[in-house]
Amino acid sequence: MIRILLADDQALIRGALAALLEMEGDLQVVAQADRGDQVLETVRAHRPDVALLDVEMPGADGIEAARQIAQSGLPCRSLIVTTFGRPGYLRRALEAGASGFVVKDMPAAELATVVRRVHQGLRVVDPAITEQSLVMGASPLTERETDVLRASELGQSLRHVAQAVFLSEGTVRNHLSSIIAKTQAANRYEAARIARENGWL
């Protein structure tokens, strides 16, 4: 029996996935979480073999949850199951230690097969997203630029952004200029939107 943790902030999605997966004789949903920052604690408590993680959750996203599981040394593999098949998410998820990355619109039987393959130690990735990721390449933003863009996308003043990332206003302004140029955006808000859409944030 393959023990599964479902982590998704939408109860309806969790319920549907649990019902579909438990129709398979060898799969058992042993725990659920609705926040990313509950995942590691839930893995420790219930010892699942595979954690199915949504990307966008409160507390921490699924990619961060996958990283925490990988770093914990617990015998649990992570599979990202998301609505958002963004190439940047795929790259970040694999770098974080996830064993797979698929989108939610796949047939239930196919998802069950993916879970089994991940449990066997294989890496499973949606081929269409892989192709997009190869075409687009990695995020053009440096780690610092990513921090600045995250802090600035809430629409706060330059002074607030500078305080949030512990930089001077001039340095933040320079980073934002670089970000806008790299994303070919008109302003920082459009740059943030582009980065979000590509899964770079």
C-alpha cells in the first residue's frame, strides 16, 4: 500500500483527489494539509510515502514544502500537482528536490500511475512543461533581484521595499531597472506579473 499526503488549500480539490486515488487498490490517503507550512509536520506525524503538493498555498508554497521534505531526510517523495504548469515552477520544484511535476487536468488513472512511479524512485515530469522550460531557460533574475521584485510587487514605496530587503533606496532602484530591462516590462508591476506568469517568483 502506498501512503499518500494531499496538500492543497482547496478542500474540494483535496476531497476529489482523495476519492479518485483511493479507488485504486494500492493507494491510501493517510493525511491532508491545507497550508504549505503544515506539510513537514504532517509528514512527520503520518509518514506518507508520497506527498502530493499544490504550488500556491498559504504559509509556504508547495515548492518550499518539497524542499523541507527533501532536507528532512524523511523517506517521503514529493510530487507537485498544480493548475499552474509554469516552466519556472518546474525548474524550481526539481531544484528543491521534488520527484515529479504534473498538472491537475490529467486523468485520474494517469495520476495514480505517476504516484506509483514516483514511489518507485523515478522522476516524472509533464513533457509539455519540460519542453516549455527548455525553450525559456532559467529565470534571468538574480536571487537578489528576485527578492527585490517580491518585496516591490505589493505596490509599496521604494523606501518600504528598501527596508524589507535591507538595501539602500539607490540599490533597490538599480535592481528594479535591471529587472525591468530583463523582463522587457514597462514598470515594476508589469515585471512582477511577467515573473509570476513564468514561475520565477
